Amino acid sequence: MENIGLVVFDVAGTTAKDEGLVVKAFVRAAMSQGVAQDSARMAEMVEFVQTTMGQRKIDVFTELFDHNIEQANAAHEVFVETYINLIENGELEEFEGVTKFLEELQKRHIGIALTTGFPREILDLIIENLGWGEFIDVSVAASEVSFGRPYPDMIFRSIESFNIAFGMDLHPDDIAVVGDTISDMQSGVSAGARYVVGINSGTHTPEQLRSAGATHVLDSVTDLLTLVN
């Protein structure tokens, strides 16, 4: 990949192992709203959560609870609290070699952005707990833009923030978008990114990632070093 000034990464399932944590937190949130753990309704909801991985979590809850905003917000609060507890208990880990990989990108003067369907309080805790603070140039939470994935808002905000912070003039054709979900790929395509890289380490298959617009599919995010200069 030539002339890439910024790589926009997803977090859970791409740079950090999910290991079922999103589903675990979701189940707890759904149960708080009266959905029985072993019910058919819960199974349907979990399937929807897996299908929509990468999307803004409040949007997912809003859809699942038939646009009952009060119930969706209540469930989302439980989800956030539960996920934060999981992080603080040490259950979230990076994929092997990611910190060294980020350090190498930094040495090559390639900008690093993180985007996520999580709200800011979760994103900041992930960055802190995994020790990534010195490597991340910009980060954008879905709660900070008008529309989450599959819309390109977080990518555009990342480019804008990076340009302001470093006096650059990057455009979508100067970036790579990297993620493990269909919505990651769709947002990269919508943004007009030069490279949209699917990582085969999350919920969705290489075939699904390619169908959603991936220009490349890699087994690990660290394999990106084989593509960048």
C-alpha cells in the first residue's frame, strides 16, 4: 500500500480480542430489561448483535427494543457498565503483537486512528488498559458523530482531527480503513478510502468481508505490515 498517511482501525475484534465480551455484556443488558437468558427471544437478539457487530451500540439497542428509546437507553447503560467491568477485570486483551505493530507504524510516520461502536468512556478505558496511549494519534467514538457505522462519519472525523492536529491535508484517498466486520468495510467504502482491509479475526468471514467491499483480507491486523511501505 503506497502513500498511506493514516490508518483508521476498529477496536474490538480487530486490534483487541473480543472473545465474546460484547455478547456477554449484551446478554446482561437484555436481561435487565426482562429478556430471559435462555429464551428464543434472547437467541434472536444475540444473532442480531453478531450480525451488526461494529455498529453503534445504542443504535443496535434501539432497533432491538422496537425504537423504545427509554428502554434502549436503559439497556445501553447496563451494557456500558458491564463492559467496563469486564475490561477492569482484565478480560480484554490485545491481539498478539499489536502494541509492537502500532509502534512500527509510528516509526514509519503513518498516522494511527481508532474508531469504535463503543461510547467514549469505553474507548478511553481500552486505550489506557492496553497501554496504547502513546501510539494513537486520534480516536473517535460512535457517540461523537451523527451516524455510526456503516456510515463513514467516524472516518471523516478521524481524517479531520488528524489534519488539524498535525497540520496535514489528508483525504480519503490517502487512508486505509481496517476492521473485522461488514459494517467496517461498508463505512470504508462509503468514505472512499483507498484501501479497505478486512481482518479475519472477528465475527464475519472473509467472504462476507469481501462482499462488503474489502480490497484485502488478512488473517491478523499485524499482517498489514506486509502491505504498507
